[in-house]
Amino acid sequence: MIIAIDGTTSSGKGTLAKRLAAHYGLPHLDTGLLYRAVAKSALNKGIDFKDERECALLAAHIDLAEFDERELRTAGVGTAASVVATLGAVRRALFELQRKFAQQKGGAVLDGRDIGTVIAPDADVKLWVDASVEERARRRFKELSAMGEDVTEHGVLMQLKDRDARDSQRKDAPMKPADDAVWIDTTRMTPDECLAKAIEVVEARKAAPKEKKAPVKKPKA
């Protein structure tokens, strides 16, 4: 069973993905960390994170085990990752890695921004998780402050708006819900309520008649 969870930054999709994976005993991949790792590598090596060729070379050999996840979660790396994610060559370099994870025996849970539309359009369950940008800014501000970063809630709000625009308007694999995705608005939901809703969706999908799936095509070079 492949579960694809897409959505905006700080909407709660990552937390939901981890809890849903634990509930069903499935492996989980936060695909956003892949782009953050590429961005972090570029920053560490002094490579311009707008340099498509160099960033694609980094992406081709990326290994999340080599990174401290806490460092990947910083605001600076997140901003750089949003730019790196617009680079078509980087997305193509990471496609097979993500696709292989999704196709492993027994299935998996993946969260990101193009899982249900590009990486696993054949997923058994597709969810689109979102919340108001103001609520997302409040959550992200709280998270960054706890990490010791010097940020303001207004500044975080502006960054999220910029990132939403960049992610949804990029040429390659723009952030958008799959046509058959089930929407979950977490603005006024607790994590437990969000999980309960997602489980309800998954169980309903498991009980529904199986549909023939079209083959997944690799993005063009």
C-alpha cells in the first residue's frame, strides 16, 4: 500500500506521515529532506544553490544518513531548498530514489509536494494536507524559536508566502494536489484528529474495489 501525502510547509503533513506510517507499520520518507540535504550540501561546499548542473550532481549522490536532521530543518536551509527544488535536473536526479522507496515490498508512506502527482501517481491513497498560512506561520515560528533561531512571526509569514508561490509556480512538478487526493484542512485540527481522519480515508480506500493503475513515467531529461 502506497500512501502519498502532499501539502504546504508547516501544514502538519510530516507529523501525519510519520504517525500514519507507524500505525500501518510502513516505512516513511520525508522527501523534502532530500532537497534540504542537497541545499545543505551546496551551502557547505560553497556552490550556488541556483546552479542546476552542480546541484544535480550533488543530488545524484545524496545520502540522508550523512546529515543531522536538525540542521536540515533550519530556516536558511529551507529557503535554499525551495530554490533547489525548482531545478528540473535536481528533481530528475532524485526521482528514481523516491520512486524506488515507494515501490518497495509492502508499500510505504511518502510526504512532499509532488508525491501524488509525479512520484507515485499510482498511490493507493493520496492526501493533500493544508492549513491557513497564518496558522502555518504560527507553527513554524514556534518551531524555529524552539531551535534558537532569531525570527519573527511576521517574517516567517512572509517567507511562507514566498515559498508557497515559488513551489506552486515552478515549471517542474509544481506543488498542487492530485486530482483524486482527499483534502485535510488542519487549521483547527489536533494531530490526533488529523490522524483519525487520515486513517478513515485509508480504510475507506482499502475497502473500495481495486482500480487498474497506469504505469508511472519518469520525468523527461
